[in-house]
Amino acid sequence: MRNHLSEAQKEAVMHKDGPMMVLAGPGSGKTLVITKRIQYLISHYQILPQRILVITFTRAAANEMKERFWRLAGETLPVSFGTFHSVFFTILKYAYHYSADNILPEHKKYDFIREIITDHELDIEDEADFMRSVIQEISLVKGQMIPLDYYHSGCCGDEVFKEIFHAYEEKLHQNRWIDFDDILVYTYELLKEREDIRKAWQQKFPYILIDEFQDINKIQYEIVKMLSGENENLFIVGDDDQSIYKFRGARPELMLNFPKDFKNTKQVILNRNYRCGKQIVQTAEDIISYNTKRFEKKMEAQPYSEAKVEIRTFKDHYEENKHIVYTIREEMAKKTPLSQIAILYRTNQGPRQLIGALMAYNIPFYMQDAVPNLFDHWISKNIIDYMKLARGDMRRSTFLRVMNRPKRYISREYLTDSEVSFDDLLEKVKDKPWLYEYVEDFKEDLRIMKNMTPLMAINYIRKSVGYNAYISEYARFRKIQEEEFTHVLEELQESAKGYDTYEEWFDHIREYTEELNRQSKENEESKEGVIVSTMHSTKGLEFERVFLPDVNEDVIPHKKSMKEEDVEEERRLFYVGVTRAKKYLHILSVKKLYNKDSRPSRFLVELEKRQEERSAEDGK
């Protein structure tokens, strides 16, 4: 056994039979422990490599684990490394002779949902977001084994969701396809019903190791329990404090209940953080200590590992972004590699204004998630379409997009030509006085808007035309808080300030979009620059310097987090964000968010309280 392993790491590595749970905090060397343990099983306990199965959550993690093990072993031994889906699909292939052609490609899934929306004549404005949410919820229902009658949709009415779910399943069956979630569902049903097949797989892999166990969902856990059989040689590694994928069905309680489900579980805590400096580790501990549903573990930093934590509140986004840009430019002057700097947000809408600041100062950046362009948002497009109509651009396609936002009950059947004429339209609806009035008001609104500034026009569209009321009604249908939509409108108003004509503002939008696309393409190719990402997307990564902007109430914890379990998940997400930093951590908040008063996150209030308690202890 090599000397550089800690006592806790050695205990995990040398474990042979029966269930073991390794609680591995951030930066605690869990990959080293897993690869060393595989090597120890083979070299010390003479277990055949082909009888060992290692399961991870992503293909990249499986490949990295395999390569690290081969380097350690000095040869390519036939240990099986795979994701849950690849391992379970192998089981289905043998039982049902499935091939890769039976798996529904991801883009086809979106095509199916789009067809269903059209077939059911659902009036969806934010189609891309809606489809993403529906697909996520279908996955959740299957992964959590939730009976459809007991599931309450978070993205639309329950009946609408049921219709979409049944229509989607019907399309799968008609085409003899299975989706990624069906791989889990079918494997669970197969192993539950066929004892002979279950026993065969138990004998094939008597030793199972699972990485990132905190991310497991219910159906994956049930399958793993069946595969582990009577010998229960299940070696799980994870950190309940980093369980942040509830929207995918991950639940920390599955890990918390592991010792109850497997009575003879041995437990090891890897509590030395080799990544983060002392002050960052202490800050992370102070944050996560407020969670009640967790395994108690006190993370320690490496002795003498220095770090700096800055906690600051700014007047508004402009001041906050200026501070971030100034600090990064100082680092650029010192020739610090920009890939060692990360700016992490709660959602991918968060960095919209910051990206403009980075572009203005020629700071290269690399987006982990989709680049959010404010002007690509469907609400922005609606507002711009209104302005185009006011300027006399009466194309049918432009008119169609906004004619019933708000509801004017204008049927597309009235619009037969490629250009819309109000005179023709009024002629067609003259026998319906109420509809005639709607069309006449629409025409008058556009006439009034014709010579407005963009800022005045947005205000007019929102209040006088009735767009705010329309947004409010649509938010109710989509079960989304209205603020999420009004934030877009407020940002749009902010961007329109200082432009006297529509043409000037449209030129700005075009130039901004071209520059954003150019930089995105350039940075995507070189993958050089400051990392701008959501906290979710950087789990497992580490950086010298990390900025966490907008640590405000209703941002983190997110305003949707009503229940205590949701707040605990948000606190874990914040903990993950904090522990990405090795040496420098900036926790920033603002007094004004989208032109409204805002207050720092409760997590910052808790952090301050813990620090005061410690100061009082030290003073005794």
C-alpha cells in the first residue's frame, strides 16, 4: 500500500466483501480510491478483472476512470467500466436482442414532442423551453417510478401533461423505439420477473463499484440492489452534500438510507479536501452545516493551504460586473491562464448582462452552457415584431406571431396574402363588430407607436397594448412565476435606453448578436478564456479563482424553492459552487436586481452568523 494514502483512503481501498459506503467530500481523492481499490481486489484478493463492474454517470467519467486504472495497473485489464445506461442496455441486448437502432435519438424525441404539441393544438409560445421541461418530466416520472395519476406537472396542467405522455409513449411503441429511460424501466422489469437472468448477471459481476452515488435515482437504485444479490458486494462512493440533480430524479435520501437497506454497511469518510484552501473549506462547511438531512462530516483543508474569500454587495449589476471585469483584467496583466477563472451562475439566464461587459473589454470567455442572447428570447422577438409592424413591415409571418398576443381572436384564415392589409382585414371582419373593434384598436396602437423611441414603445406595448396582462396569463398556464418573463422585458427596456429610433436599436441588436456569435464560435474552437457556466455544469471541476455573482434571495435559493427540502438542495448547489475554487473565491450580491430592490441570499446571512459564532468562541 503506497504511503501517500490517508488512513481513511487505505480502509476503503483494502475493503473486500460486503457493502461499503465511502462518503467523499469535494477534492477528497475519490477517483484515486476507486482505481486503487480495483487494483487491490485483483492483486491482493485475486479477484478476476472481468468479474468487476464499475458504474459511473457519464461516458466521459467512465473513460477517464478506465484510463486512470489502466495507468495505475500498467496494463489493459478487462474490468467493465460503463454508465448506468450502457450497462443496463447490455443486459437488454442479451435478453431481447435490441440493437442501438432501437434507441430513440435525442433529436427525434424533440420531433415527437413538437408533433404532439401541433396535433393537440396546444398554444405554446416558448416551445424550446416547454419541450425541454416536458422531456425532463417524462424522464422523472419513469426514473422515479411515479404512477402518472399521482404526478403533478410543474410545466403545464396535469391533464395536458398526461395527454402528451400517453401520445409520446404511443409514438415510441408504433416505431419500436425505446428511449433512455425505458432502458432503465425494461431492465428493472426484466430482472424482477426473470430470476434466471438476474442470477446470471449476479454471478457475472460479484463486485460492483458505483461512483457519484448521490446522483442515483430510484429505478437505478432498485436495479443495483437486484444486481448485488445475496453477497451484497456493493462499494458506493459519493457525497450527499453534492446531490444537486433533483430535477433528474436524484434524491440524497437514497444515499442516506443505504445503511438501512444494507444492514452490514461499513462506512468510511474521506474528509480531507486536497483541492481548496483553508478559508474556502471553512466557508463551505459553514454553509452546508445548516442542512439537516445529511451525513455529519467535517471537511478539513490541507495544513498551510492558503486561500482568500471575498464577500461583497454592490449597488447593481453594472457595479458587480465592473468589479468582475477589473479583477479579471488584473489577472490578465499577470498572464494568469484565463481557463483557471470561472464565473458561476444559478441559471443560464444569469450571465446575460455580464457577457456584454466581457465582450466590451475584449475578455475571451467560454460558455459551458448555451450562450444566452437576450434578443433571441421569444418575448424579445414579440416586442421587436410589434416594432416592425409599427414601421410598416406588414409581412404575414411577422403579423401572425403577435396578432393574438394579447388575445384578439383574429383567425389566421383571414390572412391569405403574404402581406397583411388592415383595410382588407377590417373588410373581412365587418360582420363581427366585437372583432372589428379589436382589429381597429390594433391598427391604432401601431399608428401611435410609429414615431416612438424603442424605450417608449416597449412601455406602451406592455401597458397600453396589454402585453403585461398576456404574459401574466401565459405564466399561469405554464406554471411559471411571472417575474421570469418580466425580467426579460426589464432587461430589454434597459438595453433600449439611449436609442432614439428603431433603426438605431435594431443595428445595435444585429451588431451585438454578430459579435456574440463570433466570440462564441472562436472560443468554442479554442476553448480558451474565462469559463462562464451554471453551478450545475461545473460539478467535478476546479479553478484557481471563482466568482459567484448574484448570491441574492430568489436567485439562490431560487424563488421556486418553497419547501425545506428544496432550500436544502439549493444550499447544496451553493456548496458545490463554493468548492470549485482552489485559492480565490468571490461571493457577490447586489442591492438592485432587474431594477427592483433585492437582498442578499439567506445563505449569506447564515454564513455571517456562523462566522460570528466562531469569533465568539475564539474570544473566550
